[in-house]
Amino acid sequence: IDSIRDTLKISSMVFFLVTGAIIFGRFLAITRLPFSVAHFAASLPVSRYVILALVLLIYLIGGCFVDSLGFLVLTIPIFFPLGMALGFDPIWYSILLTMVTTMGAITPPVGVNIYVVKALAPEIELSTIFKSVSFFLMACIVSIIILIAFPQIVLIIPHLAK
């Protein structure tokens, strides 16, 4: 009975989150705000990689404070058109945003998932969890740098499917 109740709670939270995101997406479509932001950012006299770094920083910070799924669902309608206006591949850009948001969920000192692990294993010290996560964070950072330097890594399989 408890597991059914917990499942219903989580499912209803996801349902309301997605519903809210759909309404928010419609609002953005009507106001055309994402396209205005994309046009403005594309006209800035800076490299598209500087803008990408700012977007990734926003996703890293957002991933620290908000559930990854919720943050992605709420922000993709704004930042996806920006990535397309900057000329990034949609698959590569989406994977990069997802990876950075997920990395934010485990980034000390605020990473939401670190505190979930602490709640599941209260006998483990928080400092031990932070130290353990640091190795995974380094791997994430290296992976993201490699994906930015060599976007073809992400695009090999989708291009083979065409």
C-alpha cells in the first residue's frame, strides 16, 4: 500500500510538472519570447561558444537546485531555439544540456541528488559522499569538454541511421 501511495505521489508530481511545462511552452510560443532571445543572442558580437558556455552555466546552476527533468522541461522551450539560432546540431545540443543539468544534480555543495543519497544511507558521512562524487564530476567535465571539442562523437550513430 505504501509503495502504491508513493508511486501515485511521484506520478502526479511528474504529471503536474509536465502539464505546467506544456502551458508554459504555449505561453512562450504565443509571446515568441524564445525566438526573440535567440535573435538577440545570435546578434551579439561574441563567439557562439561564449554564449554556449553561459547557457551551460545556467543549466549547471539550475541542475544544482531543481530536479533535472523539471528544469529541462521548463527551460528547453527557451534555450533550444537559441542553440538552433547559433547553428548547433539539435541532437548534440540537447545531449550537452542534459549532461550538464545532470552534472548539476551532483555538484557540491547544493547538488540535490547528493542529499537524496544521504537520506537513503544516513550512516554515510556527507563529506564521504562529496568526495566520492568528485571523481564522477571530473569524468563528467572531461566528457563534456570532449563532446564540445568533437561533436561528431555524439552524431556518428544518428548520421548512420539516415
